[in-house]
Amino acid sequence: MSEGSKAIDEGQDAAKTNHENLDAEKAAVINQRLLKESQEYKEKYKRTLAEKDELEAKKLQESGDIAAQLEAEKRKSLAAMQELGKTKKKVISQVIKDKIQRIAGDVHNIDDLLSRPKLKEYLKSGLDEDNLDVADDSIKLFVEDTKKEAPYFWKAQGPIGANTSRPSSTGTSASVDTNKMSAAELKAYIASTFK
């Protein structure tokens, strides 16, 4: 390959890398813009819902229909309770995930542990929904039992003191400098090494 074609290949590689970097930057800018717009529309939607609820409440007050007012308040209360339940569930799920991650430590994928059906059994005794907490003991017991039943979820621990270096492909020792040997010494060394 000539130097000219090498230079062209290197130039093409550099251009490709620059193009990929620009695409990544454009994608990041677009994602940020979309996230910002999404948040703005979400806030606008919440404000619109709140205004609608206020108008309905005013209309009910003006009409003087107490039964309808009571029904509207019940719907609001029920919606708030459902939202609270969803929020509690999310918080408890995150607490469980954090504690398992902290205790399990070297697990390959935390979601694999969270999807185990036995997790619910272990959490029954340690779950405190009022304080949005889980007892560490039940998580530790779950992790220990899962390690026994399914050790493949964890990263393998190598044997202590194992030699992880690769052997030389020629069979020569690293401490022997064959470059400083004479031809006769080199022949003798090769003969003794490759018997």
C-alpha cells in the first residue's frame, strides 16, 4: 500500500469519526430540546387540569348542588389516593433496588434479582409500607439464599494467587536475552529449550 493511499484511508477514517461525533452531538441537542419541550407541555397540561377543576368547582358552588360538590370532592380524593399509592410503590421499589444493590454488590444485573419470584416471600416480613422502608435482614437473607440457588447471577471470583499471565509463545523465559547470545550459544539454547 502506498503512502498516498494510507493518507487517504486515514483521512476517510478521520472524516467518518468526525461525522459520527457530529451525529452524536446533534442527537444530544435534539434529546435535550425534546426533554425540555416535554417538561413544558407536562407543566402546561397540569395547569390546564387545575384550571378545569377550579372552573368545575365554581360552577358546582354557584349551582348550590351539595351532592354534586360532595361527589366531585370524592373523585378528587380517590385520584389523590391512587396517585399516592403509585408514588409509594415507586419509592418502595427504588428502596428495595438500592438495598439489594448495596448488599449484593457484585451482581451482574440487579434487575435479574428483582424479577425473582421469591423476592416477595422474603419481603413480606420486612416491608414497612408506612415508613417506605425494607428491613436489611430480609434483603440479606434473600441475597444469601439466591447466591446459593443461582450463583450465576454474580461475577465469578478468581482463585487467589492464580497466575493470570500468558505463557510465552516460543517457550523462552523472559529473563533470557537471546539478542546478546552468539550463534553457537543461541543454537545450544534453542536445542535445550525445544527438545
